[in-house]
Amino acid sequence: MPTTSALTPVERIAGVLIALEALGVAALAGWQIVALTVGDTVSVASALALIVLTVVAAVAVGSFAVAVLRGQSWGRSGAIVVQLLLLAVALGAVSGTYADGGVALALAVPAVAVLVLLVLSVRAAARREPDARPH
């Protein structure tokens, strides 16, 4: 496992951006809690379940950020999945009855940027670590 100082700037930037995404998901959970407390929900049970799932997602994305900053491959893999899910949500935001191109762009642009940084991080890790496959 590489030390933090062995990481490339691309890996550090990717980790920081993923951490910011985790904070964004945590803020979403906070917004959901406020909506629940002011009575802006139809079903309390559904609202609570959604809050729990959002908090779990925030913790998972935060874990991916820490792992990326530690140079661990599972963090990059998980973060890549998160970016692909964000792109799917952005696609949904640009289509349908309540389509909003601004929301779609706000989701897609950071997801694409982080995805590119993660792919570059994988390449940097591959250069840093010798081939561990048996011959």
C-alpha cells in the first residue's frame, strides 16, 4: 500500500473530489431530515428509509474517498461505480416529465471529471506497482 506522499497529484485530486461528493450526499441527507421534520413528506416510513439509505451512501462514498487517498484499488473501483450511477441519474434528470438540463449538467460534469481522474489514477497505480500476476 503506497503512502499518501507516493500518490500522484491526480490521485490526490480524485480523492478530494470524491470526499466532496460524500459531503454533498451527506448534505442531501440533512435536507431530507429537514423535510421530514417540517412535515414535507407523504410517508414517514418511506422518508426514514430514504434517509437511512442516503446516510449509508454518504458513508460509502466517504470510504471510497479515504481509500483513494490511501492508494487502495477497491476505493477507485467503488468510486468509478458511483460516477457511473451519477451519470445514470443525470441522464434521468434530462429526460421525462420534469426534465431539467441544469440539474443534469450539475450532476454529469463533476461525474465525468472524477471518472477521468479515477481512470488516470488507475494508470498511475499500475505504473507504481509491479506486476503481481504469476508467470
